[in-house]
Amino acid sequence: MVTVQDFDCTYENKWCPGCGNFGILSSMKEAFAALDLPPEKLLLISGIGQAAKTPHFLRCNLLHSLHGRALPIATGAKMANHDLTIVVNSGDGDCYGEGGNHFMNAIRRNVDLTLLVHNNKVYGLTKGQASPTSDPGTVTKAQPHGVIAESFNPLAVALSLGAGFVARGFSGDGEQLTRLIQAGIRHKGFALIDIAQPCVSFNRVNTHAWYKKRVYDLETENHQTDDLQKALALSFQWGDRIPTGIFFRKETPTFTERLGIIQDGPIISRTHDPQKLQDLLSAR
Ligand SMILES: Cc1ncc(C[n+]2csc(CCOP(=O)(O)OP(=O)(O)O)c2C)c(N)n1
Ligand code: SF4
Ligand SMILES: [Mg+2]
């Protein structure tokens, strides 16, 4: 039986005390243990940022990659070995800004992975510049006159592109977040969990208390997760009430299922003849 302690590691963690990332990290461990998922079957992939450091703090396979590039790397890893469970840790800047194009195309391909976006509405690692999810008017050291762009709505974009699992969690509700991560991993196909995450150092508006007053769980309101139009309408609700939980869920064939060439088993378990590649490279 897999336990939470199986994922413990001693790598030094320098997140600020009170950072929402701690809650996300413990929900991940709880969810993996509840799913009886051994560390060797799990691959965590990330880009760059405070959120992207998360895989370092769990004992499992990991790849800490480049700005915004976690999703294409995860797609390649899934193609090479679709027996692995792949979870991507990304931030609002890393995923929706630097990697925005990859976000859209991973959804369109329906790559079977779980994407956790630690959404603190700032670039935390680089000291609080505005990110794509910052609200218009947000003043930062780099935007002293306030953000002039509209904010990016990840849930609406994901739903519009046909994502089969779209959810929002809150780092301050560990029990719900653990359930969401388990459901995202069980979902066959692309699963987005955007996580409202306070940044105690650089976001003084969207604090833990601010979210606590506003978030509610769609499950308690009997939301039907097969209703795309309702899910889309809810994805625009942001203010006195902020919905969390599963907005939409529907399984369709995944990227690897549609790739006939890997139906006989993962590429890594096949024998290959290096001479064939050599011949191809030297062919004129
Ligand atoms: C090409 C390039 N662009 C930008 C940066 C700076 N940079 C590093 S991480 C990051 C954003 C991280 O923001 P987010 O994904 O929201 O993560 P957080 O730190 O908030 O968890 C930025 C802008 C960089 N180092 N190189
Ligand atoms: S700067 Fe913000 S996101 Fe980064 S560790 Fe500190 S609280 Fe967390
Ligand atoms: Mg961020």
C-alpha cells in the first residue's frame, strides 16, 4: 500500500511561510497515496516559477524543464511511455503566459495528463509582476499605472477548446483539492485543475481570507458536470462568489489512443535496430 510518507523528500524548500503552494503539495501527496500510485509510476513535469519547483519536494520521477514548455515535454513523455501517470505543475505565468500556445494545443490533442496550475495571479518567482490572470488595473512595481489588458480566463478557454475535465480548486481547502486531483488523474484524457493560490508576498488582494469568504463548492449546489453551457457560464463567475469543484467532465478518445502506432504497447518497451536510423540519416 502506498502512503503519503512514500513521497517525502528532504530537498530544501524556500517557499515563503504561508504560501499556498504548501497546501497544493500536501494535497498532491494525499491524492497519490489514496490512488495507491507508487512513486516509480508517477512522472511530475514542470516549467519555471515557484509553482514549477513543486516536483522537487516529492520523491518520484521528475523533470523540471523550461519556461512554459512543460506540456510539450509531457506530451512527448506520454507518447514514449503511456503507462506512466503524468502530472504537470505550472503557474499562471508559466502556463497561460509563456506556455499559452502549448496550453491550447495540449487541450486540443487531449493528451492524457493532469495539469495543476497554481494560480496566484502574479509572477511570484520574479517578484510580483502582473501575469495573464492579474485583474485589469492591478498595480505592481513593473506596472505602476496598473495592468491595461483584460485578464485571461483559463476555464472558459479550456471549455471552449473541448477539454474533457475542467475544475477549480483552492489551496486552502485541502480535502476538496485532494479529491479533485484524484478525479483529474482518474479521468482518461486532459484534465485541467486551476488552483486559486494566495501569494503572501506579492498579492495582497487575493489573500487566503479573501478567497475563504468567496469560494463555494459546486458539488453542494448539485451542479451537473455534463452541462457544457452551464459550465461555461460558471467559468465567468468571479466576484462575491467564486465556484470551485468540477465544472465539466466528459471522456473522449485520447491522443495516445488515436495514435495507431503505439497501440501495441509503450515505445520504450520495444526493441529497435539503431542501424535503420543510421541508414536513414546517411541516405541521400
Ligand atoms: C524567457 C524568460 N521569460 C521570463 C523569465 C522570468 N520568469 C521566470 S519564472 C517567471 C514566471 C513565473 O510565474 P508563474 O508561472 O505564475 O509562477 P509563480 O512563481 O507565480 O509560481 C518568469 C516571468 C525568464 N527567466 N525567462
Ligand atoms: S513569492 Fe509568493 S508564490 Fe513565491 S513562495 Fe512566496 S508566497 Fe509563494
Ligand atoms: Mg504565478
